[in-house]
Amino acid sequence: MHNTEESNTSLEENSLEDLKNYDWEQLQERYLDLMEKHGETEEQLQAQISNLLEIFAGWSRVTVVRDETRAFKRFKTQLEHVQNSEDTLEQKRKHYVAVVEAFENALALLNGRLQH
């Protein structure tokens, strides 16, 4: 058991010695280099995302314009249908009014004959 304690103490001393002798400037340089590379990669990703967003925005505008065009055509078709339906109803109304007037005239003629 004593041997393990000596081994741990020796490892700690070696680790402390390694830390003291470590080239911290080299570590800092490596860190800065890696951060610069990550920064460049991030910029590239941002540029790609920006391009994709421009494509998406263009696609979205085309879709909106297309939908608006289709909606306008549908509206025109519905409007024409309503106008045609109103015209047809007006023609039927005029026809029924004419038929009623004809019956009224016929009844008036019949009443005139019956009264003489």
C-alpha cells in the first residue's frame, strides 16, 4: 500500500514538473490558430447559409406571385359565374313576370267576356 502512495506522489510531482516545463506559448499559438480556422469555417458556413436564404426568398416570392395569380384567376371565374347566375335569374324573373302578366291579361279577357 505504501508503494501506491509513493507512486501517486511521484505522478503528481511529475505532472507538476511537466506543467512547469510546458511550452505555454506554443499552446496559446495552437489555440489561436485553431480558433482562426474555426472562424474561417464559420464565415464560410454563414456565406452558404446566406446564399441558401437568398434562394429560399426567391422561391418564396415566386410562390407568392404564382398563388396570387391563381387566386386572382379564381376570383375572376367566380365573379363571372355570379354575374352569369344573376343574369340568368333576371331573365327567369322577366320571363315569369311576362307569364304572370299574360295570365292576368287572359283572366281579364275572360272576365270581360263573362260580364257581357
